[in-house]
Amino acid sequence: MRVPCIKLGLAVVSAVCMTTGFAQDQGLANSPRPGSDNTGDKIISGTAIRSDHSAVLSELLELHHDNTQAGRLAETPSGEINPHVTPDFLKLAPADPADVRAGQDTVQQRSSTNPTRTPDPLLSFPGYSNADNAVVAGRVTPPDTNGDVGLNHYVMYVNLGWMVFNKTNGAVVAGPFAGNTFWQGFGGVCQTQNAGDPIVLYDQFAGRWLFSQFVGTGPADGHQCVAVSDGENPLGPYTRYDFVVSPGAFNDYPKIGLWPDGYYMTTHEFNAALNFTGLQLTVFNRNAILAGNPNAGFVQFSGATTGQDPDFGAIPGHLEGAALPPAGTCNYLVHATDAQIFNLTGPDRYRFWEACVNFNNPAASRLDQINSINVPAFDSNLCNFSRNCIEQPNTQRLDSLGQFTMYRYNMRYFDNEGLLKGVVTNTVDLGGDRAGVQWAGIDINPVNNATAIGDNGDLLGVVDFGDDLSRWIGSGTLDQDGNIAIGYTRSSDTEFPSVYYTVHERGVDGAGAVQQEAVCVDGTGSTTGANRWGDYASASIDPVDQCTFWISNEYVETTGNFNWDTRICAFSIPGCGDPAPPQTCSPEDPACYLIPILHILLGG
């Protein structure tokens, strides 16, 4: 695909126009990989337009108070914020109801449960709520539930504020604070705007916290604000940046993943008229940011999709765990693709892109589509994408976000298997617009880009327990043994929105099976006045023991207009981290005698 060279006219941005895609012959390290299909048209590189090192948090809070009193900060009116738009190219009505029915039947057949009970929470405690918003910013919806766990703390960063918790007992350490507190005294729109769509990540390889949010649709350009803590303490101080990632446009729905070479961010790009123009991948130079380089830059795959290209909702990989993949391993993007609604031929599938970035020579960077994984049919079209969809015990229905691949695409490297293993979740229609969480354990061989459903195809299923409940807004991850945990919201016309979770224990649960779900918190109320829900959730693995799962999601305690609460839960699978049992062999097996003989001959 070819496009004209675009001159952006910004001193900090340069455009490199590629005539045949990203995978030009740039030497062995940047040559097309096996199974690749080059995509995209233009690579952009740039640097931060503003950067500094912050004062301590107490001074930032004083500045925020003074700026608020002086009217120097933009006010966020209470109500719905950041109204994400579903692109017109998504197919709203099924062409053949029989095909959809077959897809629903297939999904239900893949819904399998083990009678074993998922472990109860080790901790369950309240997170940030809209009542906290009323103190620091104004009551808004949705929360965009997001959090991560470090060595000593759990940090939650939502619309439009953040809090820090003691991960031992769930006690509040600090907060609530407004979402733009990080950038007080910084100047520019990062200081004055508090628009949300926040992300917090714990960088376990550096022992640092990453905070980021956009500045909304008001400014002429799309800014992404970034703050990184000096060390393990999430209360700062911080190195701060303002990146213009979408000149003259709006960088909606940012999703960020950690990789050894960069912080990878996908955004849905909208023009000034709020028409969807494509998915964009921006990679911030992690080493430069961690070093506090004032000219820290980014490489961006812009124009890689168009308004008719079916990549809406793709998200980047986020590396968890203690092990690094082989040096030079590129990151991956994933998309759970219902072929019918994305107007594609062929079966439903998981699609992948390999993203390889060269900060020294941005033109050598590339974004290649690699082998997809075909899966049985599933239906992502709930309620024809109407946000009035999921039932709760009142007439107000809730958004399903069925067209999105849910955040995060958590991955970890298993060096004993030579594989990157990840978990992908998305919401599917189980029939009659009742929602279930489809989950997949994905294996990627970083040497040859071979992709597969993990454990010989066993790691593909749907969270459904044969009742009338909807389960959606899922997020999953893996522990060090390869066990999978999935957190989600569940609701029905008789059950208030609540937070639950389930697990797939590796080597114990059958193909596609999950254990009987456990409750993080049961809701006691419904939200009214708005249909937004989510828009995403979090699942993380504890960086200390690599076994404790941490999830956060939305629920409601008290019925009311724009009422929402969040909950944080920690749990683990018994036996995680235990050494493998010693290998045994039968006396009738000749290898039983051969092994000790070989051991002696080899000098053991």
C-alpha cells in the first residue's frame, strides 16, 4: 500500500515515507521474519515537546491546590467523558443469522468447568470510587479501571484520579489525588487538563512506576502525558514528559505495554470531526525515559491502518515475570477477530503483528503481520454494538465492549520452553445477547514467530457456568507455573454488577476448562443515568513471588446516578512455585537402567 509523503510541519517530528511497507531490507536484524506480511506506510519519529524532573509529591499537591483556586486548571464537568466511537466499518447486522447461531453454539461447546473451586481471595478491599472523584475532580463515568502491583504497593489510576494502597493489608497509603497531580508545575496542557484514559504500570525490570494519560479532545493536537517515578516509591518524585503523538488529531483509548526496549502504546486515532482514521502504534524509548533524557523520543507506526482497515481494538504485549526473552526479541500486538463483524473472509481468528523498533534508525523499524491462529466461530456483536446491552436489576443496561480486545495482553517468557506465553480476553455473545468472556492462552516462538494456542490447543475457552448471568470486561494473566487467572464483572436482571474471577490450573484442568468462580465482591446496587462500564480492567502478577494474582474491576455498592465503585483482589493457586516432583521410571523400562549408566559414563 502506498501513500503520499506527509509533511507534519513540527520541529520535533520527522516523517520517513516508505513506498513498500515497513520491512525494507535493513540487514538481518530487520529483515522480514518467517510468516510475516508487511503492513503500514509511514514511520514517524519525534521527541518530547516538554520534559523536566518534578518536585516531591507534597509540593505537587500544593501546586494543584493553588492552581485550582486560581482557576488555572481546566474543569472537568461531571458526566460521561471520552465517548469512544464505534467505527462505521464494523458490521452491525449479521448477514446470515444461521452463521451467528452456529458461532454461538460453538462458543457454548467450548464452555467447560472443573468442579474444583477457585481459591478464595487472600485480600479483597475497596479501590478508587466515584465518591473519591467527587472530592478531587468531579463525578464521571466510566472509571477506566486500571491498576498494577509493585514490591510494596498496589496503585490504582482511574478516571479521574489515583490512590496508593499497602499491598499487605489493603490500607490506603495515599490519595485520592487528581489524575494530573503528576504534572503540576510542569506547564502546558498536561498540567491544566485532567481528561483521563489513564494507565499505570509497574516496570519490574527497573523498579519504577509509569503513569500516563491523554489530554482529551480540547487541544488542537493529541498529547500523551508521561510521568515515571525515580524509584520504587510510587509517590515520586517523577521524570515528566509531554509527547505530541497525534498532531491535529485525537489519540483515543491509549493502551500501553512494557517491553525491554520501549513502552508500546496503541491508540484509536480520530480526526477533528471525530471520524476514526486508524489504529496507531507509538513506542516510547524506555531507556531514554528511565535515564531522564530530556529529549526522550518515540517511533510511531502511523497510517498503518485506514478507516476501513480491521485493526480497531488491537493492543500491545505487556511483559510480566522476571525472565527476559532473548535479546532483540520484538514485541507483538494481538487482535481477537470476529471475521464477520470486521468484514473479513475466512474463519474467526487471533491476528498478530510483530513490532520491531530501531530508535537509532527509525526507518529500519517495521510492523509485520505474522501468522494468525484460526479458532472456532465466536460472535462479538452484542446488541448490535448498542451500549444499552448488559442487564442489571433496573432498566438501565450497560456497555458490553464486545468489539474490543480487552486490556492487557499480558505475556511472560518461559525460558525452559523457549516461548512467550500470553493471555487474551474478549467478550462474546453466548446467545440472546448474554455475554461471556472468551479467553486464550497464546504461545509465540520468538525465534520463528510460530503462533499457537497453548498446551497443544487446550488453552481456549469461554467463562460461562450455564446460568443466566453475563460475564464481561475480562482481563487475564499467568503465574510462573503457567496457571491462568481471569477477572471480570458479572451481572443479570436479578443480580447487581459484581466482581468475580476464575482460574485455569495448568496440568489439572481440562481443555478449555476453568474452575468454579470465586467472588471478589458482590455488588449491592445498580448504576443509573449512564450505560458506560469499564472501559477496561486489570490483571497483574505479583513481582515478588510471581504467584499472587491481582485483579481490579468495577462494581456498584449503592444504586444511584453515576455511582460506581472498584474492587481490588489478590489470590494464588496452592502449589504455585513448588519444585517439580522427581522423575520416576518403571523397572520394566530399559531406560530406567540406561539413565544411571549414562550418568556414570559422563562423569556425574
